[in-house]
Amino acid sequence: MKLVSLLTIAVIHMMSINFAAAYYSWVAKVCRSKNRHPVFSATELVKASRVSTGTRQCARWKSQLHRIYQSQNDEISVTFETASNQKILNVQKGEILRSAMLKRGISPHNGRSRLINCRGLGTCGTCAVEITCVDGVHDHGNGNAVEPKERNAKERLRLNFPPHGGKDQSTNLRLACQVQVNGDIMVKKRTGFWGQGVDELAEEYESQLWFGEMEYILDDKSPSPPSPPLPPPSSKDE
């Protein structure tokens, strides 16, 4: 009877291992087919890291999961320049610039426009900022530092409508709510309610989340927050 019980426990254990490996592999496969990385919750990552690696399948899966974790936690730097100072923000690759700044206590809006703005819809134009690459190369042609590389339809419409669109305004002006950050960039904020100034930099303003997370509820592109550290696969897993 004891032997039967032990065999039953062993079988159940192996089934749970294979089920866990199959589940996470399936999630990764589905997400790859949609051309994006799977985003696991903290609980799932910790749970996954404890799965026994007694089979080659589990070893391959665990190694793959570790690479996925690393890709989810890529950090890049955004240098934000105002009349007050320069600050370097460490943001996740793929974050929308406006959301990334607000979450880190800095506003892409000037003064009262921190309250009176479209919350990321791309219609008000108050989050307009100048974006250049860290080496000074203009946004037009700086590789994959921002996405989209050129102004999208909303940006073209709003940034060519007064008070934006002046002949002296920088061609590097973008809407922070429409730009995903994929590489190190420099961001400058100009004066004016809409950030429409040409010569002078604006003062730095702290972010004011009047409506909490509703401030960036329209952001459906930024990745999930970083997951907790996941131990790398050991040599015995190979």
C-alpha cells in the first residue's frame, strides 16, 4: 500500500511538472504568434522558477522564461531638460513617454495644463516636447529610439494647428502621449501652456495625478511593471 501511494504521488508530481511547462510554453507560443512578448505576473514568475527541472523540456522552458524576464525588464534612459535642470529617468523599453514621466513624478505638461489636458488622447497638444537622440541626432532618422519614428496622424493634425505649427517651431516636436520610447533619448520642454515656445525652456513641474491611474488610462501600449528577479537557469538544467 505504501509503495502504491508513493507511485501515485510521483505520477501526480510529474504530471504537474509537465502541465506547468506546457502551460507557460503555450503562453509564450501564442504571444510570439502575435509578435509580442508574454507578460507574466509576479506570482507566475516566482511559481515558474520553482518548477522542478527534471526533464529537458522543463530545462528548455525555464531558460526561455528567463530570457523573457530579461526582455520584460529592459531599462533605457530619458534625459529631461528644463530651465530648472536636467534629470535622467530610467524607463522601461516600450513605455509611452507621457505615462513614463507621470509615473516618475515629472510632468510633460506646463503649469495649469497638468489639469486641463486630454489624458493621452492626442488632441490637446499640451504634452508637446522636443525629442532628440542622446548623441544629438534629430528624431527624424535616429533608428529605433522612438516609435513611431515620424509623427503619426494625430501629431500631424495637432502640431500643425495653432498655437503649434509656427515656422520657427522645431521639427523635433512630438506629442509625449503618442511616442513609445525604445532607446536613450533627450527631451526638452518649451514654455507656454501648450509647450509651444521656441527659444526658452520651461520650468520643471512635478506631475499631479488628479485622477490617479485614470491619468493614463488611454495608454494601451506601455508594458506591465517590471517583474521580481528570476534566478537564471543553473548548469544542471542544461
